[in-house]
Amino acid sequence: MRIHYSVRPDPSGEHRGEFTLDLSDVAQPLVDLVFPSWVPGSYWIAEYQRSIGRFAARAGEPELRPLRVERIDKGRWRIHTEGARTVLASYSVYGYQLVNEAFDVTGEHLFLNAALCLPYIDGHAERSSELTVHVPPDWQVISELEPLAGGPARFRAANYDELVDSPIDAGHPLVLTIRPGGIPHRIVLCGRGGNFEAHRLEEDIGRIVQAAITLVGGSPLERYTFFIHLTDTPDGGLEHATSTSCVVTRTAFRPAESYRRFLSLIAHEYFHVYNVKRIRPRVFQSFDYTRENYTRLLWWMEGTTSYFDRLLLRRAGLATPAQFLESFTRWIGPYLQTPGRHWQSLEESSFATWIDHYKPFEESANQSVDYYVKGTLVSLCLDLYIRHATENRASLESAFRHIWVEYGRPDRGIGEEELQPILQRATGLDLGSFFDRYVRGTEEIDFSEFVRYAGLSLGPAPRPPDEEEVAGYLGIQTVNSSGLVKVRTVLAGSPAARAGLSPGDEIVAIDGAKVLFDGFDKIMKRYPPGSKIELSVFQRGLLNQRTLEAGRAPPEKLELRPVDSPTDLERAVYLSWVGAPWEAAPPTETKKS
């Protein structure tokens, strides 16, 4: 069977794409076309099929007769071929959402993630296919798929997995090309506006790529493309084997702190070239696009990648030692205020991502933990522990290089039970207790113990001189509900929980005085820890009075500071980790809130 897809924007301007699927040499009575329910790298069932409509099929020339089509389930269309050797299917897809896992089409731009609009033929997903993109002649069509002769908008995919893993962008982008390590990398800036400086993007992204190649010890790439979409609503990034798609605001490139967050996103997605796209869970070697694909390794695939994106910025000279350290303390404080850390392990969080991470609800903070956040922090602790226990002869960096040689370069899937043993072989350490406590278990992490291995101490960041006294702690997360204070989450064990507050409550008065959302935080600063507070609350439409005593929250703003008398090993660990002498280590930066 030969497979050819084509897409053209609907000229009506209604944000629809018109798709055809041409199948030749068909030799079966039934052909099932299956549209995915999720996109690799975005682990939730997104029901993309709701955007598909106007589905029809007919026999090819010379017959051109209609063929019967059945919709078997939400994503499967069955064509009764009735002896036809050529089958033409046609359908339309609505697309007006510029996010990474989407189909977006306007009068000046088209972005296509194949999983949303190109089905696979059941039983033939391993077959190669061709794709033609019909757009105005002055549009540039860019993809990492293999280009074919006969026009700039014809491509070939070796199989369906490669098709899904190769986004396509068409329009009038600005294309920059850099060659770190001698490998061509395109930076494709899509969208009008943007406060970036082209030469600086070329230099800084080039430094990140070179830092990754140096850290891992090589590159599997022949070429690579960064698709950077400029819009008003950011959507992060999505990794692919030879490209990445990032959706950022037009103003993401200034000021410096915003630009550093953008570079961290770039580093994160680029490190996925190694970790996820080639070092990957065994279950991800053959995707089932119709259902959840479970793994307990997402904490490593995403959290450890987040740890390395920070290292890459430091290795590339794009973050100072203070900024590097602050990138961790920024997450430690909020993590320690998440009750769910006591109940859900990293492995469980990875496994449950399909219903947890992408679909948080009012109780999420009390019963679950973010595998990006905790995965990053556990990777930090693991790296420092390895450096300390091996007297700085090994690290998470050297262990990752070992994994790359054994699993990534030959593209061997890694089993859930294999990660700990390979890290042990790479470091010569018994890591069973560490994994039992912090990966498979929920034991509280003593961050002070681990950062001490680098000659650092962890403590509350000093408040700026002009900051008022610490406000009392209620233990609620609120949202603006038409100007009112609406409780979204009540944290377990908090003063609010003991007083009987519930998600959905509307706080309308404090000590008899009306309160609105915009003034709530300012009013709460008048109540230090230990204060008695009378709240007037509408709960399910009925007015109630709740009395509580404000508590004292764990400090959210923490900082790492040099200890007074570091050992020689602590100095050496700091130097190898941060890339600067211990004496030059400033405290993490304190910012005004």
C-alpha cells in the first residue's frame, strides 16, 4: 500500500484545513483510519478528534464512486473498499489554536502537528508515506521531514512515528542558521513582532547547543530546527527527535530574567534530543496513540531534563553562579508547601500523569506532587550525593554519559527496573536507599544535607528592608471570581482546613469588613501569625462565619549561602558542579516581591 497525504488551507478563512489521503495498491476489504488521542511529549488524552469533520471516501479513478464509511469510535473511521484498489479519503480539520500540540491555520500562517490531523492506517503504521502541503507560492514551508523533488512542499516520512515527530510550519518566518559542532541548526521565528535580537539569539542558542554536545560527549544529529512561535499566550515547548516547537510571548526576550527563562526552555527542549527522544522508556519505543502509555520514568525524562537545562545555562555561561543556585531555591520553597509530597512518590506521579499533571483540580496539591519539580530537586540531590560519595570522581553528568553510550546511542529502550542499576554501574555506588526514600518513597528530603556536600547552607532569604511583617498563613489558594475572593484549594492541615473552609467558598468579609480579591493580600498583611481572624464566607450559597488563628507558613523564599568552613572535598564539589571557585560563590539573589 502506498500512502500520500495532502493539506491545503480552506480559502474561506474559517481556520480549516482541507485534507486528503490517497491510498493506492489497496488489497483489503476494510481500511481503518485512526486519529491519535494524544501527542508524545504531552501526556494526556486530549481528544483531538473533535476538530475533525466532513469525512468522506470514494474509489479512485476511473471509478470515482462513493465508498461507505463507518465511524467505529471517537478516532477510528472504517472505509469499506468494495474492491477498489485506490481509495481517496477527504476531511477537514478546524485549527485556530497556536499551541505546540495543535493544528493552526490563518491567512498568513500554518502550523501542523501531524498527530492532530493525519491518521495512520491500522496495520500499516510502519509504512513510509508522502505529504504535500499546498500553500501560496510565496510561503516558506519548513520541516525536518525528508524533502522530495517536485516542489519545496513535498516530504517523505519513513513511518508514522516519524511523521508525528516532525512538525511543519508554513508562512513568512525569519530563519536563522547556526552551526555549533559543525551541525546546521535552524532557528525559525514565526509570527510578527518580538523584542529579540537576532544576532544574540544565534550566539546564545549556539552556546546552549555546544554545551549539550560537550556535556554528553557528542551529538546524534545531522541537522535540527527550533520552531519559535511568537504570540500573546505562551505554551512552553514540545520536543521532537530533530526539532522542537516553542510557543512564547513576543516580549519573552527582555528583560534579562524573562530572556533567561526563554533560554532555559530552549535548553530543556534541546536536551530532550538525548533524554526522551533517544534515552527513552521502553514503552515509548512503540506508541499506542489511542490510549495512555504508562511509565514510572517521567520524573527522569522531564525532571532530570529540567535539572540539566539549568546546568546547560551555567555551562554555556548564560547564568551566573548566583542565578544557577537561585534556579533551585525558587522551587524548593513552594515544594515544601505542597502537602501531596507526603503521599505520592515520584514514580507514582509519573505513572498518574494522564489524570494528574495536565488536569489539576482543587485537591491536587494535597494528594499529588509535580514530577517536573520534585524530579528536578531529586536530580539535584542525586548529583550532589554522587559527587560527595565518590570524592568527586563521578557525577550525574558522567552517569548520564554512561547511559547515553549504553542506551541512547544504540536507541535501546530503558526499562523501569534498569535505571537504578545503570546509575549504580556508572558511579560504583549502591543507590538503593536513595531510590527507596526519594523516588519510590515519600520520605521528606533534607535539602540542607545535600547542599552541604557543595559547601552550602539553605535558609530563608532575608526580607528586603521595606517589606512589611510576614502575613499570617491561612493555607488557601484563591482565584478572582468576578472580583470576589474564591477559594480554589484548602491545603491539608492548614488553619483554613481546621476552620472548615472548602473549595468554592467565597470570602466576602474579614472581621466584618468587606473584602475583594484585589485587596485581599494587602488586608492579610495586617494579621501576623497568631492573629484571630473572623471570616464571612458564602459556602454553597449560604453565609457562614469561620474563626481561625493565622499560622506561620514555611518560608517560600530560600537561599543558598556558603558555609563558614568548607572541607576540601566540599570546595572541589562546588567547583566541579557550579564551574566557579567556592570562594567566588555569592548568595542567591534576593528579589523584592
